Amino acid sequence: MTDDGWFKTGDIGTLDEDGFLRITDRKKELFKTSGGKYIAPQPIEQMIKGSRFVNQVVLVGNGRKFAAALIVPDWERVESYAELKGLNTRDHAELCKNPRVIDLFERQVAGLTTELPNYERVKKVALLEHELSIEGGELTPTMKVKRRVVDEKYKDVIDAIYADGNS
């Protein structure tokens, strides 16, 4: 307990109308855009997970102009979509780069995050071929994302998102 009566846990939350605290994120998970705006990634990631095409998602954008999302697709659904649209591949690496598939994810993300202020909106997405895992080092044993590991492991992918001069 501190002098102001609060116990500092490093959690971020809101008080509801009944005075109950709802934990929404961890302070150390916040990142700051180059414009100086702080973004709590977990609530936005939860919104994006509302898409049936999304298996996993990690928001990125620390020190960049805008938030972007690394998304591991639900491959079964994406393969069905590709077949329905007549895309002549089921290869995951090719699907990750296919403009029509990327457009699908950008539309899904935009539709699920319309309530967010502009600075929190995801401007670009990149698709990852393989799931994030404990074995791969990207997840903790409690299945939480190790953001620093993801930032390092997917540095090339993240840099490519911002490579067109919008970073």
C-alpha cells in the first residue's frame, strides 16, 4: 500500500459504475507511438480475435507512426476463403502474401475496431505462417505473448510493414 492508499500492481484497469475494478492490461504492455500516444494492445487484440479468420494476433507499433497487427490466420477458414474466391493456392506462405487475403484481414480488422480512436486503429496487417508457441519462445507457459521476443523474431516482417515511409 502506498501513501495514496493504492496498491501498485502494474495493472491497468477501469472502475465500473458499481465501483468494481476491471483489469484491462498490464502497464509494461503499453507501447508509445512516435506521435506520443500510448496504446494498450490487449483490448484491441481481443477485438481482432472476434474475426473467425484470426487464430492469433499481436499488436505492434512501439515508436512507429501507427499500430499494426501480426496475425496468425485460422488456416482452415482461409483455405476455404481462397477456394471460394478461386485463388489457386493453398500454400500458407503464398497466402500470407496474397493481396486478396491481406485485404480480407484488413477489412476484418477495420470492421471490428471502428469504435477505437484513430491513433489506436490498426493501419496495416502482416500474416504469419506459423502459430506463436511456447516451444518457439513467443509465448509464456501461461500462453501470454512475449512481446520483446515477437519484436525480435519478426523484426523483418515488422520493418516491412513500415518500410513504405509511413513509420
